[in-house]
Amino acid sequence: MRQKTEMELFLLAFGALFSIMNPLGTVPVFVGLTQDNTIQERSKIAFWTAFNILIILFLSFFAGKYIMSFFGISLTSLKIAGGLIITSSGFALLTGKFSEHKGMKKTKVKEDIATRSEVSLTPLAIPMLAGPGTISMLITYNQVYTDYMQIVVICSAIVFTTIVIYSILKGSHFIVKFLGASGINALSRIIGFIVIAIGVEYILSSLIDIVIRTFF
């Protein structure tokens, strides 16, 4: 099997992270949570949300393997579990129930608006953006891509993804006005297809590994 180039790996990692995290789908929630804030306050919340995501993703990538080792979880089991989570996220995007899938129903959003003074960590960073699917994917990447340059490329993709998320959240109110709810929903459903494909790929590759180890 041909080894991926640095650019191919970067695009793969960024595309997977962006699709699974789906920051466009989080835009309406961000707008709802920050509608009473000033522009400067929204920028600050967007920055700290992206910063919290960056920390969570790096911890998942570098420390996840130790958690796997502690609980005796194999890479194949993790890929299947992660694939199922990612696939279910994709179906949630397709059916327009991504917020409910992430545990953020409208009633909970209203409660957050009324009770939270800081929403950058929860619910925005966790669970809306850096959810179980993203975390399991990064743990898998750490096990699969072990070369020094591959690790650098993955880290670069993580940093670039958080920068893109910051830009999207910072301009979320403009995005809502420009695209409207129907435009955001349409993009989310398109991304849903990609997310489902990523999840299915994880599951299939794991099943193929099991078959090869069992019969060959």
C-alpha cells in the first residue's frame, strides 16, 4: 500500500476533523448562546472555544493511547467503536438532528443562555465540536501514523482546523445572515454524507484486518 505524502495526510486529517466536528452545524447554537453579547465578547468566546478544542484534540492525540493501554482496548476495537460513533453523527447530520445527537436540545440551549456566563468549554467545545467521534479518530491516528513527520503533519492539521473553527465562530452571525437556516442545513447534510463515509471506512478497514488475521 502506497504511503501517503505529507500533503495527502494533511488534507485527509483536516477533511476528517472538519467533517466530523462540523463547525457550520454549530453556528446556530453559537449564535443562540451569544446573541446578547457584544462583537468583542463574541470574538473572545470564539477564541477560547477554539483554544479549548485545541487542548482537547492534542490531549486526545498524544494521551489517548495510554488510556487505551490502561483499559486494554485494542486499536481494532477502537476503530470499530469510533466508526459507529462517526457514522451515527453522519446520520444525525443528514436528518437534521445533530444538536440532539450531541446532547444539545433547544431546551438545553435556552438553559445555557440563562445560566452560563462562559460557554466556550461547555457546551461549545464539549460536546458540540470535540465529541467522542473526533477523540476516537485522533487516538486511532496516533496508533496508525507513528513517523515523526506524520505526527507533525497531524498536529499541523489540528492547529489549522482550530483556526478555521475560530474564523467560522467569529463570523457566525454574518454566516447565519448570509446563508440562512436553510443554507446551513443543506451544507450540514452534504457534510453528513462525508462523515458517514469516514465512519464506514473505519469499520470496513477494521473488519478486513480481523479477517486477514483470522484466515491468513
